[in-house]
Amino acid sequence: MSGLCRGVNLAGALDAERPARPDLRDLDLVRCAGLDTVRLPVRWSPHLATAPPYRLEPSFLETVAGVCDAALARGLTVVLDVHHHGELCADPVRETPRFLALWDQLGRRFADAGPGLCLELLNEPHDPMDAATWNGLLAQALAVVRATNPMRRVLVGPARWNIVAALGELRLPDDPDLVVTVHYYSPFRFTHQRAAWIDGSEAWRGTPWGTAAERARVRADLERAAAWARERGHPLFVGEFGTIATAPMADRAAWTALVRAEAERVGAGWALWDLATDFAAYDRVAGAWHAPLRAALLGAG
Ligand code: BGC
């Protein structure tokens, strides 16, 4: 598999409420750090018409395509994702035509991109969309993508926010170029302590991490995910994992180092959440990586 080994999410730009073009210097930062992949979370929905034929704003599409081209030109593998498409999980029946129209347009636009571009059908499908509904929908979306991109790598993860425990409910179409993706934020009270968007998480303040049982749990979770993907003949990509900046740094670094090392041990690629927002590995103010997190991801040096 080329690329899709070690990466980072470029969050806070194209996925934001008010989208911004990511600073292309971030791509150099990522490349210079020795990473090979960027995951590009994109909130397409506000740029997609609400009536048929659900046209995607050409200028937004070209902005995203420009970032993909810039990353590919630097030799990075790109995972282009459909992020925060909340309408789909809220009302899958109503939203399906619009979601498929999005993939039709993305498929056509990126049909000629190099093999370093990978497409991810949907970030974190979740309640009230259940696994059975998602299984049906992902097969439809994949068929739309395959009409224009017969051999491109396509990432697909399970319902319930892409958690490892939901893999057993995921049904994959027969397709040799699928990559299984999961997100790993466990224990959640540690990784999301004081997350402003999670009710009650203020009470998790100071939650430590690192007991032998907690470490064993990480190993077991990643082994289980890798075994599931391997049995079906697909690579595994841990497309998000990370810790919030309000967690203690020493524990953040220890957790990040273990998840990263275990992902590599079981043969999975990974992408940290995220470069420089609320789970940041890179400190924009200092203009430097947080040294403990950089070491956790890449080893000392
Ligand atoms: C969400 C972010 C969130 C992160 C960690 C991502 O999928 O888009 O808003 O910060 O997960 O929870």
C-alpha cells in the first residue's frame, strides 16, 4: 500500500463552520516531519444545493481540489473525507439522493487524480442512522464512486462513530480496493476531558491514563480491528485518534505513543487528530510541534 501509513488530519479549515483554505505550508510541515499522509476532512453539505440535481458549488470544489493537488504534488497520500454531513444521519431516507449526488460529482471531479488520492465515504456515521441503514447506503455510494473511479482506494468505517466495537455490524461489498477505517478515542473520558461540545465532560478534568489494564485494552482493541480487516482481505487505517489539549501532556504523549506503536505492530496505517486545533500536535503560537507528541508519533529527534 503506498502511503496511508503515517499521517495527520488537517482539521479546522475545510471542515469548519466557516470553511477556510488550509495554509499550504501545513503540507510542508507534515512532509518535513516524515509523515506520508494527510486526511482532509471536508464539510461539503453547506456547499451542496438542497434541491435536485444537488449541484456542488464549483468554487468550493475547486478550492478542495487545489489542496488535494498541492498535497499530492508533495508526495503525500490524501484521504478526502465527507465530514459533518449531519443531515444524512438525521434522516437517511430523505438525504440519500443528495448524498449520492455529492459522490457522483466528487467521483467525476477526481476520476483522473493520481492513485495517491483516496476517498472516504462518510466520517463517523451515527445514531439515529443504524448499522443496517449505513450498510445499504455505503454500498450505494460505493457503486456511484466506482462508476468513475473503478480502482481508487475507498475508505469505509462502521456505524456508531467508526468505533472498533461496531466493526462486527459492518457489511462490506465485494471490492478489492476498500480500506477499513476506524476511529480510536478510548478511554473517551481521558481523550475528551473538558471537550466543550460534550455535556458533562468538565467533570472528567484531570482524568489520567496509563495503567497496565488500560494499556492492555489499547492492544486488544487494535488487534481486534486488524483481525477483522485482515479476515476480509483489506488494510486497516486508524483514520482518527488523539487526545484533547486539556488532558495532561505526559499522559497524552504516552497514549499517543502506544496507539501509534500498536497500530504499526498490527499493520495498520494511522492519522492523528489533529495537526493544530483542539487536539493539536503542532503549536501554532510557538511555530513548533509539541515535542512529546512529535516524539510519540515519530520517535525522538
Ligand atoms: C470531529 C471533531 C472532533 C474530533 C474528536 C472529529 O471527527 O469532526 O469535531 O474534535 O472528531 O472528537
